[in-house]
Amino acid sequence: MTRRTMYATQPASPATKAMFSRILTSGLFAGAAAGLITALLQLYFVQPVLLHAELYEGGELVHFGAEAVSAHPDLPGLFADPVRDGLSVIFTMLTYTGYALVMVALMSVAERQGHAINARSGLLWGVAGYVTFHFAPGLSLAPEVPGVAAADVGLRQIWWTATVATAGVAMWLIAFGGNMVSYLIAALLLLAPHVIGAPEPESFSGPVPTEIGALFAARAFGIGMAAWVLLGAFAGHFWQAEGKRSLAAA
Amino acid sequence: MTTKTLNASAAGTSVIPALFAVVLGLGILTLTGHVQASALHDAAHDVRHATGFPCH
């Protein structure tokens, strides 16, 4: 009885099931591995800059006050606040797992179209992912330290999402379009959000020194690129490894 | 010839897992990067700043 109802709705074919598990497994491995490394890099290189900025955001330090402020205040060290930093590690791993699932799914589509997916081609996938998710939106909505003036967060999220979507389509067209028309469309898609412009604040009110803001943006972009290149290589590697494993098991 | 046909039919079935993974991935990113609920926002705060998501 139960068996009949089960078969009445079309069961997933073994090929589909194998594809499910290959995408999910390689995405999870790549995302967790790249996310863990990224979290440690961020905690070491980005977090101190953010904590430094928070001293100005909270008013403990005042820029352009009566006297010059030391550029080297005492900052809490690595994992000085284990809950805060631990949550950062978990959320970085989750975020990069989200990226990895999207990337590996697209890799599976590209492979069906005959493109080689491995750790080496994964490096390029990583660069494309970095441009899509980090660099394209960040070019006009620069990575910001806490305390800076910014437009309404909802508006910025809409612009961010639209920019990531157009950049993603553009990177796909550049990689796989293969003709002038698709390159032209890609260029327009990459330019459009920045020509239209990101939501900007009405006035400037940031209390954080520009040196800290600039270092934060540079570090965020730099660690982001390293993270994405790692993610791409890991995704390509695990995609290959999982494919071989399921072939051997079959 | 036979192998080609088999591959083609396997290719036909494998769009759904890819679609599922994209939706799942974007769902995770929405939670870690965008949802403004304060517990989520506070936990993800430093990551959102460092990863370039609009934060607050």
C-alpha cells in the first residue's frame, strides 16, 4: 500500500540522488574548510581594526579632540572575548558554506556543459565569486567600520542584492558566453549598479579616523579575495574527489 | 552512442539538485548576512562588517 503511493509520485532517479549528495557534500566540505581559514584570517587581520574603530564609535577615543590620540591603543587580543569571536567563526563558516553551495551547484551546471571542474579551474571560480559577492557591491558600498554614516540598511540591502545578482550573471557571461554580445551585456551589467549609484547617507557623521576606515576596507577586500580563491580551489577539489568517490562506490 | 544517451538523460535529471543547492545557499546567506533580527545581527555583526554585507 505505502509502496504504491510512494511510486505514484515519481521517485528521484539514482542519478539525481547521487547529484544531490555530490553537490551537498562537496559544498559543505569546501565551505567549512574555507570558512574556518577565513575566520582565523579575519580575526587576526580585520577584527583588531574593527575593535579599534569601536573605541571611537563608543566615544572612548575622540578624533580631532584637544590632543593627539595614539594610533596604538591597547586592544583585546585574539579570542579575548571567546563568545563573540566564537560566534564570528561559526557565522563565517556558515556564510562561506552558503557561498560554496551556490558555487558548487553552478559548477555542476558548467561541468554538464563540458567545462573542466577541478582545484585549478576552481581558482578562477573563486576570483569570479569574489568579484560577484564581495568586490562588486563593495566598490560603491565600501566595507565599513562600525560608526560610519550610511543610508537606510534596507535600501542598501536591496542595492547590494541587485548588484550581486547582476555581477553574478555578468561573470557567468564572461566565463561562458563566448561572443562579443555576451561580453558587452556583461560589461553593462557590471557598470549599471555603480552608474545608478548606491544609497548614500544624507550627511557624514563618522567619528572614526580615516586611517582606520581605509585600513579596514583594504583588509576586508584583501582577506575576502584570499578567502574566495581558497573557496574556489576547495570547491573544485572536493567536487572532483566526491565524483571519483561516488564512481568508485557505484 | 548508448553512453551518450545515458549521459544526456542523467543531465536532464540533475538540474533540480543544483537548483535546490542554490536556494539553500542563498537562504543561508540571507540568514547570516541580511536578516536584521537583533540576536542574529549581534551574533553575525563582525562577520557582516568584514565580509562586506550592509550591517546597520
